[in-house]
Amino acid sequence: MMRALAFPDFGATPVLTELTRPEPDPGEVLVRVRASSVNGFDLGVLGGFLKGVYEYEFPVVLGKDLAGEVAAIGAGVTGVDVGDRVFGVVMRPTLGQGGFAEYVVVSEQYGLARTPDGLDHARAGALGLAATAALNAVDAIAPEPGETVLISGATGGVGAYAIQLAAARGATVIATAEPGAQAAFVTGLGAIWAIDHTDLETHVRAVAPDGVRAALHLAGDGPTVARLLARGGRMASTLHFTPDEPAERDIKATTVMADPSPPTLARLAADVVEGRLRVPRARTYPLADSAQAIADFTGGTVGKLAITI
């Protein structure tokens, strides 16, 4: 048996419960989970918004991120062995197993990588999904040194990673943040400008009168973000927004879904170990308090809410 934060049906409240420990099928790995974190995807799962996109196999355990040790391997697994430290993203074809549990079964081939020396479980467990989405989004807009990049939704987990990744490429980052602690948070990660999301257009035009060369739409009003692009600009949205008639201003728009391939996860882990990327953990909760972490995330957060198991 194992403990897990799960909900038994649509509309039900997630509770800590005892479930049967899963076993790996061929090509799969059983991970003893030590850490995870909350993502917006978890709210979509819990709210039933992914009905019709994924099959729900109740009880559904929340949690996309995972970090821990390999507890068992299925037939044909050769890339990892029992006892290896691993991290990644739960990328199962159905919604059922998740990272807010003592054990989870995942594929060896996708969404899993070895955890390198120098990266602890706690940081690895808050890295996978958000950092991958951020890297994929920054890659989509491909900022060049000196270009101005607007990040709308900069204080969340994806935004916090995106600021760092864009700044590392030499971009001048404008990040949405409320005055005070939020503004200090984003500038501490490398943003040059912290802009209040209220009346975004006025604030951005004050520092970029002709518009920005590129933008990441991670939260907020998509049409407003699109209007702030200069002609020929690039935009990437993790919320699947595309601007109306982008050809009129020669705008390149891309929708982004996180692609946690093993090479991507390995690259991000190396960046953390070598000091190029910071894991922005705002608060850490034990598994017993993971339902509270979900509630706190719903109310808004700065950085990542981590779970230890």
C-alpha cells in the first residue's frame, strides 16, 4: 500500500488516502517519489477540465512532477536500475497515477531522466514540467541578445524559469509583477523591468514605445500581449492563444506544450547544478498538507510550491 493525494470522482475534494502500490509493466519504471510540486495542470485535472482530452481512471492521483529513486523496473528496461536517482514528469496516457504519492509508475523512454550529483530531490521535484514549458517557450521565440522580451505571467513557476532562460540569452526582459515583493522577485531572476499587469499596455509602451520584439503569454489577456508586439515580432503561448490575423503585422505565433524529453530534462538539471538556473521554490509542504498546497496555488503564488514525500 501507499499514501497518495487523490480524488474519487469529478467534483470531489482531493484527500490523502491509502492506495495499492502500482507495479511496472514492460518498459516502465516504479519510482519511490521523494518530491513533487504543484502546477497549473493539476488544477485542470482536479476541475475536470481535461475530460475528453484524457481518460480519467479514478481514483486520480494529482501531481505531474516527480523526483526520487527507482524502486523496481519492468521487463526490457535498460536505461536505469533499482536505486538510481531520477526525476521528471508523469507522462502517462491516462490520468490516474501522479506524483503526489509515495510511488508512481512511468515510462523509461519519456519524461524521465537521471538526477545528477549536486541536484537534490527537493529542487528536482520542482523542475520538470514548469522548466520544460519555459524552455520550450523561450526556444519558440528564440530571443537574440539585446532584444526586448515581454513575459506575461512572470511570477509563476513557468514564468520564473522563463525570465532566467531569456535573460541568459542576453534578452532585455520585461516581466509582469505587482509592485513590492513580486517586482523584487522577477528582477532578482534577471528581469530588467517589472511591470504591473494592470493597464499592461500603458506600462509596457512607457518602456518600449514601438513594442517588444518577442512575448511569452503564460497568463493574462492574450490580445493585449499580441498588440504589444512590434511588426515582425514573435509570440509563444502556453495557453494556446493565437492572435487574430497575425499576417497583417508579420507576427510569428506559436502555441507551446511542455515536451519533457530526457535530453531536455538532462539539460535543465545540468543548468541547475552548474548555477545557471535557479529553482524558485516559494514554500514546501509535506504530503499530508498537499491539499493545502493546491488551495494556496489556486489563490496565486510567486514561484513554485513544492511537495516533500
